[in-house]
Amino acid sequence: MGEPVLSARGVRKIYRTAAHEVLALRGVDVELAPGELVTVMGPSGCGKTTLLNCLSGLDAIDGGQVLVDGVDIHALADGARTRLRARRMGFVFQTFNLVPVLSALENVELPLLVNRLRAREARRRASEILERIGLGDRLGHRPAELSGGEQQRVAIARALVAQPAIVWADEPTGNLDSETASQVLELLLELHAGGQTFLVVTHDRTIAERGDRVLHLRDGRIVDGGGSDP
């Protein structure tokens, strides 16, 4: 399956206050092969979102190493890490995180413009991916004019438009009713079948059952499923 898209070893994260320290991640090891859809499950407070944030470089780590596409992301300066995220990673969140004053098309083309792609090419790519996921008739609509499922589809399009090595998804169906969640899940699975790599934090067993592998996290440790299958 080729070199891992993600290879993390001994990742530790400590949250500190004036009174005490909380060890949120306790030496986590993770590998993702190209094209895998891996889910992270575990009880509330076990460190799932912290794990996603540390593996993606959104949060600093207190020990270990995280390689994405062979690059040690936590060895990079802040600016270089931000640029790497913009070029090689996509993000999907439970709360969509769309810019409310921008249209669906403008939200999706925004990462490409940040990456300094020419405006005409950015618009073409954004239009293409929105058409691909069934929102070709919603290009000019702002988020408030879209349903929850449509907003999450726009967020997924935005995550994919730069053709990232990996898409990180944090409870992508958490704010959706069961029917809409099922539609979003089918979209993720379709994109996965096309070769996209995903790491998905979820409480939804339906997503876990249809992915390739489940990482079970408990008390800041992966208790099952950390390595890639042979």
C-alpha cells in the first residue's frame, strides 16, 4: 500500500493549569496507509479530539513524533506547519465552520486562494467539486440558506478541494439528523472508495463499521487498532 500517509510514534500531550497537569495522550502510536478510512472511538473525555488536533498539528505535542507525507510536522516552524496543513490536509468539523458571509462556492475556493492559486482556476476547481457532491445548484447560496446536510457537504468539498493527503473529520455527522447523517456518511464512503485517506473521530458506530479500521482510545491510550493491517 506504499509508505504511510501518517506515522505517529509516542505522542504525548499534557494540559497544564496553575494547580495541576492532565496527561491527555500517553504515548500514542498510529499509522494510516494511503486510502484508508480509520475511525477513532472511545468514551467522552478520553482524548479523541485532542488526538486529532495533535496528529494534524493544530495543537502542539509534549513528546513523540508525527510524520505526514514523511514530514515531521511538529519540527516545523508555525508558519511552515500552517502552509503544510493548507496544502496537504483537509478538515471537517461537527459545526461546519463555514464563513457565513461567503457563498458555498466562495467557501470552497477559499483554501485554494490562500494557497495562491489563480482565482479563475480556484473557481473552476471549487465549482467542479460542488457539482460532484450534488450541490451544483447551490453555488451562490450562503450557509444560512442551506440545510445542515448541505452545509456539511460544502465543508467536505472545502476539505477536499486542494486534493489533500489526508482529511481529518471530527464528529462529521454529530449535528445532523439520522437521515442526513446517513447521506453524509455515504458521501464520505464514496470519496474513500475513490482513494481519499480519512481519519474520523466519531461516536457513530455505523461509520466505524463501514470504515477500514477502528482505533479504540481510552484514558489517552489506544487500546486496540493502532497499526496498519499488513
